[in-house]
Amino acid sequence: MRILVVDDHPMMADALRHALLTLERAADVVCVGDLAGALAATADETFNLALLDLGLPDCAGHDGLARLREE
């Protein structure tokens, strides 16, 4: 399972990564800090799950979700 974690707070992203790996050790968890990083990651790779912070600095609320889904 490939999981994308998008959060601008490194401690939160790391905590989510550790929690996900506790649930599924074989998971491949990729963490990025902004929507631009998420869009770049999804341009080259496919993910089964994305956890998206709706308060990112480079997008407003659900706009980031809509942009990510378009990709």
C-alpha cells in the first residue's frame, strides 16, 4: 500500500507516518510539506491513500483537495 501524507508540520507528518507503519509495516509512506510537493509526488506515482492537511500554506481549505483529485 502506498500512502501520501501532506502536512506542513514535520512533527505531525512524522507522527502520522509512524502510526501508519505501526498499522501496516509493508506500507510505503511518502511525506510532503505542501500542495506543490503533493502534486509533484502524484505526477510520477500512484497512491492508494492520501492524508491531506486542509490548512496548507499554498492552498485554501478544500481547494487543495480538489486540485489533488484533478491530478
